Amino acid sequence: MTESKKSVGETLFSRRMMVALLMGFSCGLPLLLTLGVLQAWMKEEGVDLTWVGMITLVQSPYSWKFLWSPVLDRFTPLRLGRRRGWLLIAQLALMVAIAALGGSNPVAQPGWMVVSAVLVAFFSATQDIVVDAYRREDLPDDELGLGSSLYVYGYRIGMWAASGGGLILADYLPFSQVYLILAAGLIPGVLTTLLTPEPRVDSRPPRSLREAGWEPLADFFRRDGALWVLAFILLYKIGDTMAAGIATPFYLELGFSKSEIGTVVKLFGSWATIAGAVGGGVLMLRFGIRRSLWVFGVLQAVSTAGFAVLARLGCSLAALSGVIAFESITGGMGTSAFAAFMASQTNKKFTATQYALLTSIMGLPRVLASAPTGLAAKHLGWEWFFIGCTLAAIPGLLVLARFAPWPARVSPQVDESMPS
């Protein structure tokens, strides 16, 4: 008994777990710097709402990262090793890109702002690819679940620092200084990359770009129902993604301050999301992945309708807190089931590239569907816009019915509840 407890403690506070946590922080920090924080800056500078919504297009690299992931598998750029070498390059370039974005101006230098934002997204997506591969190779199978959980916690903390902390700082400092401070927030990630060892792998690296890029894709698309799986990944979270894509200008237009948004939406909301993710994981043990996708998908749609209610009620902190709590908890549940589903669809032999493909497809709605949200909200009004976002959840559930109909019995097993 004592030996078992000691083993758990040593695992929890091991070098591998601390690396997973810190790398998660470095990956979560840049994500919202080209979304909510940048949109708040543009809104404050008086940029038209249509262009505020269109700025989400700069996040396109997150949706295409599978295209250059084989290069990161094939080549070793520095003596640090294949994973750490690429990770250091991505992190240093990301810091420069974030600082450059802060040095731009949404009104006087819109072109420079767009180019800098695209570079932030590109190097951030590159960091995501390498960290995912590093985590899978560094952690043994029996520690992968705990390591992934710590990575998610670190990711959420990074998002809090960028969105919640960034918006609160923006009430007291100009956005240019806020971006410099957040660029410095990547220093712990750089130090982690320099101090942690390169993971040891038994299999040899790919010998060609064809082997690194083609074989994982061929393996996936040879499966029955592969296109239905991709369609589901594309559509499942499109409604709440569209709502989130223009949420910050919505809060500002209702009359909430940046500090209120940072505290309630970003910080409190992130804790609620983590609670939902943990709760979703527990419920999946009982319901299985298939039923969880159905239940959590419906709850996601209902929570999106809460924004339409908020649009009618106006600037009420109590209403905002209630809507954010429900939306964040159900969103966390949906994300936990979604992540479990995508993991079940990857071949362990090709985890890095196949997971990059699936997460790229998952990120498309954040870029393409979110781009016209500003125009839609401008012409429909906030209430009808969010009603439309609620209805946008229906196609994903219809595709789910095509390959994973509501089961007659509960099965927590991945191989029984998911398509092969």
C-alpha cells in the first residue's frame, strides 16, 4: 500500500508531468491573442464589426497544420533533437511574432496587423504539432492519461493568462504593452524546452517526406466511413464555435467592461470549462462515448441559446455569469467527449500526423464559419444571430446519427461505441 502511494506521488510530481503542464501553458497562451484579445483591441479602435468578425481568418494555419507536420517528423533542425529543435524554433519565432502584433495598429497599420497575426497563428500551430508528438513519445502508455490532463490544465491556464489577464491589463495599459507582456509569458516554455531531454523512441524516423506524410493519410482514408467521421468533426461544435467567434464584441456592446469580461467570461468561464471536462469524463465512464456525444451535443446547443437570452436581458452581471457557467460546463463536456472520439480514430502508429489532420479539420469552423459572424450579427441583430448559432448545431447531430445512432444500451468501450 505504501509503495503504491509513493509510486503515484512520484508519477504526479515527475519531470514528465511538469513538462506536460508547462508545455500546455505555452500552447494555450497564443490561441486567443488573435481572437478575443485582438477583437477587443479592434473594437476599441472603432473598427467596423464586419472586419472584427473577419479577423478570425488569420487563424487559418491551425486548420492546415497537417500540411507541414510531415516536415517536422522528417527533419531534425538542431542538435537539441527532432522534437526539441523544432519546438525551440517555433517558440522563439512565436515570441517575436506576438511582439510584432503588439507593435501594429488595427487602424493605421491593418496590413501589418494581419501579417503579424497570421505569423502568430502559424508558429502557434507548429508548436502544437511538436508538443503533441513530444507528449506522446515522452509519456509511457500508463501515464498518458494523467499527462494529457495536466497538459489540458496548463493549456487552460495559458488561455486565462492571454484572454482574461490580457483584457484586465488592457484596462490599465495600452494593447502594445499587453502583447509584449504576453510574449514574455512564453519564456517558461522556452526554458522547459532547453532543460527537458529529447524523448526516446523505438521506431526510426521517416526516411522521406512521402513516408512521413502519405502513409498516415492513406491509413486513415482506407477505413469505411472516414469521410463521415471528418464531416462530423467539422460540424459537431460549429454552433458554439460561431457564437464564441464574435462573443467579445457582443459583451462590449452590451456595456460590460473589459475587466468584467476578463473576470467572468475568461477566468470564471475557464474554471467552469475544466469542471465540465472533468464531469464529462466521469459521465463517459457510465454512458460511453456515443451517448455522451449525443447528450453533450444537445446541451451545447441549448447553452448557445443562452446568449440570445442575454442579448434580450442586456448588461446584467448575474445573467452573464449564469449564461457563461452553463455554456462553459456543457462546452467542457462536449470537448471531453470530442477529444475521446478523435483519439479513438487515430492509429497509434501514426498518432502525430493523424491527430494533426483531425484537429485541423476541427479548427476549420473557428476560421471559416466564424469569419462572417460579424456581418451576420450586424444585419440580424445579436438575438437572432445567436438563435442561428443554436440551429447550426443540428447538422452535426444528423451526421452523428449516420454513423453512431443512439445506442440501445450503454457501452463505455471505445471499440463498441465508435465506428471502426
